[in-house]
Amino acid sequence: MARRCYSTAVEICQARGVNPGIMSLASTGGPGSEEGGVPSASEQNPVGAVFTTLTPNGVTMAENCGGLILVGFPDTPGEALRVLESVGRQAEPEAFAIFYSLGDSETRFFAHNLTGLLAKGPDLIGVDADISEVVQLHVPHLISESEGRVYSFSREVLGNALFQTLRREGSELAFTEEFDPDEIELRPGTDKCWSLWNDGEQIGFLPSYQGFREAYPGAILAFRDVKYRVSESLSGHEDGASPKVVLESLDELVGLSTQPEFATSLAIRDDSLGLPLATGPSLHLGNVTLEERLVQISLVDESAEPSLDEQVPEERRIRGRLIGTHTPENDVSWHSDAQAFWIDVGSLLTGESGPPADNESVVVDSIVPALEQMLRVGVRFSFPVGPYDLITYSEGSRIFLLEAGPGALGVVKKAFDRWRDILELGASLARQCECEKGCPYCIVPPFSYNKSVDKVAALELADRLLEATRET
């Protein structure tokens, strides 16, 4: 891929009368390798732009060459970030141009926030040491990588709970000398992926929450730059097998999409750890039950101009020309009993610093949901989690964060301790975006949300919340 893009760039330069000699293709292999036989850039032959494959060796070589580094070509932005972290990200973020497919909303989101992605610190490790399966599977590998030694400075990286578990139980756990890190199950037995099938062949997987949200019967699903219609969704296997989704190709209907509407309810089952703050807001860590149900599906032509109906609330307006709506024939629902962190900002919604009392319903309907999304984005830039690993929900003046896979990696517990840092990061990314009201490149989630967001007012609320909880 790097070679093809380099060749294309050279052809464009030649066609426009530009000297292509300022570019080079960095080769990380020998004559017999996949990249062999290609002239390499070097420290003695600095160039203006370097094309290289996305490997630690390739990135390091490109850095030594100087100039703009065109590094590719990962499947996801997360893959690009892991490689850049492996070489220390010594170069300035502006020195990199990372190429990857923009065929899905998740990648477009990270592409828009590339500077923030490169500039942020390393991800926090959120392993919950109370989850015995995680400890049994991961601690042996941690010991193997550290050659059996657990240093005191590891506490900062691992977190105190996992560090103490490692010190206490490490010597009793067996491990193999050689292992493949890719085979480690991050959430063993908690989150069965949905397998995707097209023309009798398995083409990939979706996390279960994404499967519920996007792979319901009749949905138009975009997967790896190709659109499919979900003809069958077998999510209720009794034999313990993973849910199966059968897809039909839709190459000729690329402009169509389905936009679902969900009814959501949340019940607090345990609020044993609540911290009311003297300044008004309160923090909580407990257990909740989340119920979601698909209630309506809209078929939309996104290539057409939207027909706005002022009588319809903004959050329920269709993005494109509405072709038709229908209710699902069968029950499509999601049930989750999970640990959750939530914050109640009710005291900040009224009073001198807050909006007028007669606007309280507007505040709850648009500002609190926008604050919810800032927390969601902040978590994505703080922990190694995917877009469907976590669920956020707002109700009244409360904002909830829970993990889609019960008993996952303990991100909720970590967020309880680091929520201010997470909110500051999410608010910062929202400010950097040039949009006025919020968009999919900052705080509007890629999947159906069914709520409007007021970005400007939410940023003001975030500032008040952070100021009210600042340590003196």
C-alpha cells in the first residue's frame, strides 16, 4: 500500500510539473522481503516526504530521514496509535500524516481529532483486580513479560489494586514462557461477539452492544466500507454459540441508511458509595439495570436534502430524505446488570450561576446529554476501549457510565477516581472542534442517540462543574 501511494504521488507530481525527487519510499526489509528492492531514504539522503509501512521499524526509519512522514496504512486509528506509542512518538504530531480508510464513523471521528490523539498521554490501564478471571489470565503474562520481577514503579502503571494482587498471587500462578498477546481474552466469558455472515462466509465480528444497536433485522449495516442489509439476526442461541447475523450485499443502494429509535430505562439497584460534595454535585459508584428496546426504524436516503419539519423536535429529525418508517416485527431489546459510575449535577442547573428556572426542562433535555457525551469522548481518549465497550446514559440531572460487558476491565472504577481529568479532556476536544452546536466529529455519537445536544451551554456547565469540584 505504501508503495502504491508513493507511485501515485510521483505520477501526480510529474503531471503537474513538480519535482518528485523530494519524496522517497522508506524500505524496512531486505531484497527478499515484501518491501525489498525499493530505494530507501536514509539519514544521508534526507527528503521532503517519506512513505513507509506502519511498523515500529518503518516509523523509526522514517523519523531518521527527516521531512513529512506519510505513515500507513492501518486498519484503525487505534492500530496507528499503538505503533506510534511503541516508538515513543518522539516526533511532533504535525510531522505525521496517517492514511487509512474513512469508510466508518469511528475512523472519521479519530481522523478529525488526530492532533489530540497523537498529543495525549498513554492510555490508563483499568483492570479491576476483583475480577478473578482477568487476574488469572493476565497476571501470568505480566509476570512473564517482567521476567518474574515486580518493581515498585509498576504500581503507577498497573494501579494499586492490580499491583497488590500481582505481588500477592504472582508466585502461585503458572505461566508459559512463550505466549501470543493477541490470544489474551480481555473480557472472558462476559461479552459474546456477533459473527457476520455474507454468502455463506464469515466476514467478521461485532461487539454484542454494537450488534444490538446496528445489526437488528432490516438494518443497513456499514462494515469495512461495504453496506449490507441485515436479513436475519439470530441473537438468541440456546446452545451457547455466538449470535449470528446474516447479511445481504447492497452495493447499488449506497445512499440508503436506517436510523433506529430506542426506548431506554435505567434503574439503580445499589447506591452504596455516594459522595455528596460540599459544592453541590454528588458522585456515585454502584450497580444499575439498563433496559433498551428498539421501537422504530426509519429508512432514509442520505444523499438527498433533508426536509425539515419545525414541528418535530431537532433530535428526532431525519438526516436526509425520509422514505418510510416501521416498527420491528420482533422484540429487539438489550438488558444489562452492570457496575456504574454516575454524577448528579442538579445543584448546578439552577441558581445564580445556572440558567433560569423556567428553562430547566431545556437544560435537562439538551445540556446534560451534551455533558454526557463529553464524558464519553474523554473516556475514549483515556482508556483502551472501543466505542461500544462503554454505555453512557443521562436522565434528569444525572449522567451514567457503565460497561457494556459486565465484569469487564474496571474502567468504571477508574473513571470514578479520574472523572475530572476525563471531563476536562472531553471538553477540550469539544472546544477544538469548529462546529457551533456539536457534530459527529466531537460530541455527537455515531449511533442513534435520540437526544439533542447543546454544546455551548454544556461547555459552560462543564466549566462550572470543574470549578465547583476543584481542590483548594
